[in-house]
Amino acid sequence: MLMRKRLIALAIPVLLIGAALAATLLQQQATAPDAATEQRSAQHEYAAHVEDLPERERSAAQSVSIAADTFATHLPLVSIETGGQ
């Protein structure tokens, strides 16, 4: 009788951990990002300087400019001076 209780007491945590791992794996498979989502998130995760861009993208990035007198936003603007760094 005592051995049976010990076996049950050991089996319950093992089964709970196994169920939690299985649920985690199933959830990861169900929410796996597609290629477009990965590309969008990568654009925000990796900052690049204009000089580091490929030539075809560099000219497009340099042509983007915002005129201060026509720029409008509902977000607060923050100016951070880095001293050229």
C-alpha cells in the first residue's frame, strides 16, 4: 500500500510537467509566425545606418525627408542629441 502511494506521488508531478511541455509545444506550433511577420519584426529589431544599407536601398532611404513646417503628429516629439555618436 505504501509503495503504491509513493508511485502515485511521483507519477503526478511527472505527468503534470509532461502535459505542460506538450501544451507549450502545441501552442508554439499554432502561433508560428509566417515569413511576412518575421520580416516585419526583423525590420524593427535591427537598426541600420544609411551607409550600411545595400546601394538600391540607400538611395531610397536618403530621399526620405520631412519638412518641419508641414509635419504634424499626435505623438510627442523627442529630440535626443548624441554628440555625433
